[in-house]
Amino acid sequence: MATNRTEKTMDMDHDACLVEVKVSALKGLGVFAKANIPCGSRVLAEPALLEVKGENAKDIVRAFESLPLSQQNLYLDLHGYACEPFKRAAEREMEQDWQQIPELHRRVLAIYAANAFGNVFLLGSRINHSCIPNIHFANNSVLEKETFHAVRDIVAGEELTITYIGGTNRTRSQRQAALDKWGFQCTCPACDNTLQGRKREQKRDELLALDQQLAMDMYIGGGTKKSYTKGLQIAQKMAAIQKSEGLLNRDLGLSYHDAARYCLKLRRAKMAILWAERELEVDRYCLGEDHPDYRKGFEIIGKLKAAVENSEPLDESVTEWYGFHGPSADSCIMM
């Protein structure tokens, strides 16, 4: 490896007194709170350790080889696991059988498979999975970093967890099928085969059914007052279950967003503002006030309040934000 590459500074923003890496009961290493962390705290903000420009195995290897030696060593210290579908894809892209790929390259690919969510991160990629995560992660384009925020109060000694899979409204079998690519069986409180775990699973079953019903009504509900009222009731019920089950990431914000949209459809503008403010609060503690999505949500609420106060039509940006298109928007923009 060449040693004259320019060293890229790992400019991470985090309080060293807040977190530490140590052995986890879940598996391997994990990231733990060293002190109490209030809800909404930005625990980490870090640039990618490995950023891949492209989508195939050759791109991953090239990105690794372009790193300075010190960062290669940090990367190689991460856990690696490659599931069979990943190996088969890598074989096609590398034009070699898995075992014929050089050992270092197999390791690089396995580490990427086990740790990448968009990119690979020095600390963020060490955070383990839970189906009831206490941390939400998101890319902040303003900072050009991945941020990790506490979605609830975290006590000293507690392990930080994120969800590796999108969507909290899934059943245990659906979640485990998605997690198989990481090669582990989830044993978080939502997946425990205990009385409490089974009760939690009943709530997930209910969330999935409500989510599917809401999606169906959204597309074939007919745009009637009855369908809007039903949609609002479903969104409210989903939000209540998500809160009671500790599912406090942006899926909860989406339920609030749906509730606000249906309130606007029903010409309940003041109630829509209340739901929109709840969504904004979720974005505040999940993303931070410097995130573009939070800023956009703040702007939308301002325009929504102005329309109500002045009895004016909603600004086009507000109707677009809530997914009103074409003639269907005309019936719900007058306050």
C-alpha cells in the first residue's frame, strides 16, 4: 500500500464523556452511555470512515484502497460478516469465486456488508441493533456528517441501539427475515419469546394491519369525508401504539404527519397545526434543529399558522408537503 496519501481527518463531533465502546451482551462490541443522555441529545456526528462512490464490490475495494493507511487499519478493526446473497453478488461483480477473491478484499467486503448504512462509520457502525432503538441516525447534508440522536432519555451504562431495518411496523418474522443478512438472531425486548415479548408482538401485528389499511384507504378511499375521518382515526391509533411501545423514531413522526394531512382534508386546520407540531418535535429530537428536514417542517408550520390566522388559502409548498395534488387539493386548501 502506498504511504504518501494525504491523511483525512476524522472530524467527529461527540462528547468523549458520553459514550464508550465495550463488550456487549448482544454480541461483540457495542457503544454504551458513560453518563445520562437526555432525549434529543446529539450523541455523535461523524463523517464516513469509508465512502463508496458506486454500488458494486469493485467500488468498495477501490474506496478502501484509496484510504490512508491509518484509516484502513481502523476499518479493518470492524466486525465483518457476508451473507450468501452478498457473496454471490460480489462474485458476479468481482468476476471471481468468493474463495478466489484475495483474502484482504474478502475481509474488506465482509466488513462493508456488516457495517454499511450508506457509508461505514468509525463509531456509528459499532452501534448494535434493536427493534426498539434508543438512537436515531440520519445524514445531515448541512454538516456533511451522519448524526446520532437519543430518541428518549438514556441512563449511564445503557447500550446505544439503532434499527438496522426500515419501518417499525413489521412483525417479528418480517424483521428477522430482514436481519438475516447480518447473520444474527435478534433477542431485543420486542423479539423475546416471553410473555412481555409476545404482548409486544401483538402490538406490532396491530401496527402492520393499521399501516396496510391506511395505505389502502389512501389510494382507494375515494376522497370522501368518511374516508378522511377513518384515515385520521387510524393515524391517531398508530401514533398511540408507537408511543406506548417506545417506537419513538421518525415512524412516529410519519403518523403525526398523516394525522395532520387528514385534518387538513377535513378542514380542521387548528388541529392539523397541533399534529404538525408533534411531528416537528419528533424531527427535533431525531435530527436536530440544524437538519434541513427540521427547518423545512418549521417553515411549513409557520405558513400553516399564517393561513389560519389570515383565513387564506394554504401556500402551495404546504399542500405539496402534505401530498395534495391536482383538483383534490382545491377542496382542502381554504381555511
